[in-house]
Amino acid sequence: MTLLEMLVVLAIMGFISALVVVRLDRAVALYSLRESESAVAASLKVARARAIRSGEPVVFAVTGDGTAYGMSDGALASLPSGVVLHAPAGSGVTFYPDGTTGGGRFDLGNARGRIALVVDPANGDVAAVAP
């Protein structure tokens, strides 16, 4: 094997490695968005359950910069870096003791995509929809 052949093989391997790193970056960003969707949807369901259990309204709110969210009776949860959550009318959603809510739409996004979470006003169900 000559030095020239080795250099060609190393160049090809370097090119393939660069492509893999770019694809990995995209996959991690998409995974981060999907995990954030699951976490926010679960928190919305917990807020509804707390309202029903306690007999008091519970507000699910988003911080002004969209990097954290939480309930009126709990601590804030942070979103992964690069993921932003936008709430309806810049505030949040109130869940009532009978399980209903005013409804709303939350938009999650990062550099790789967007996901919308819709809260049904009649029964408080949370569903992911295309933005």
C-alpha cells in the first residue's frame, strides 16, 4: 500500500465522518424536541389531575422567554437548550375542578422543527398536532 492510497482512504473516512456528525446533530435536536413534547404533555395532564383532585383551579403557565413552564402550585421545569415553548396569548391554561379548561394551544419549536400541543376545552385532553 502506498502513501497516496492511505491518504485517499483517510480523506474518504474524514468526509464520511463529517456527514455522520451532521446527521447526528439533527437527530439529537429532533429527539430533544420529541422529549420536550412528551414532558409538556405529561405536565398538562398532571395539572388537570391536580385540579380535579384538589377541587381548586390549577394554572399551567409558561415563562415569558419560553424556556420553562410549570403549575401555579409547583416549581418550574426547564426545557432543553434551544427548545422554546409558546403559550396561548402569552400566558397559559387554567384547569378547573370539573376537568374542563379554557383550552389552548402550545407551540414547541427548535432549529429542527415545530410541534403543537392542543388542549381540548371540553375535557382537557392533550393532543399533538402538526403546526
